[in-house]
Amino acid sequence: MKIRYFADTDTMYIEFNERPVVETREINENTLLDLDADGVLVAITVEHAAGATDLSEVSLQQIVGQRVSS
């Protein structure tokens, strides 16, 4: 996963994998989803990111959960 911020355009690009993008869906005027041929999410683009996110802090928290047995 890669997160890129382009200050000159105030755009954040969050890439989840490197699969080829075959479709881009507009969620709203500032948010785009890139999908692969199977409809799997490849990336998210956020325009005007400084207003939509807190760019001063980026963190990753991995939470290990317990499996529920049936």
C-alpha cells in the first residue's frame, strides 16, 4: 500500500495494490475509486485533501483479532 500527497494539486492518492485500473467511479466531486477488471478496489483519489483529511498525522494501526469458532 502506498499513500502519496501531491501538494501542488492538494491531491491524495492511496494505492492498495498495483493491479491495472479498468474503471474509475466518482463517489462525489472530490473522491474517485479505481477498480480492476474484477471490481476489486485498486486506489482512492481524494481531491482537496487538506480540507478533507488531517495531513499532519498519518498512522497505521494493525489490530490482530481472534477468530470466532462455530
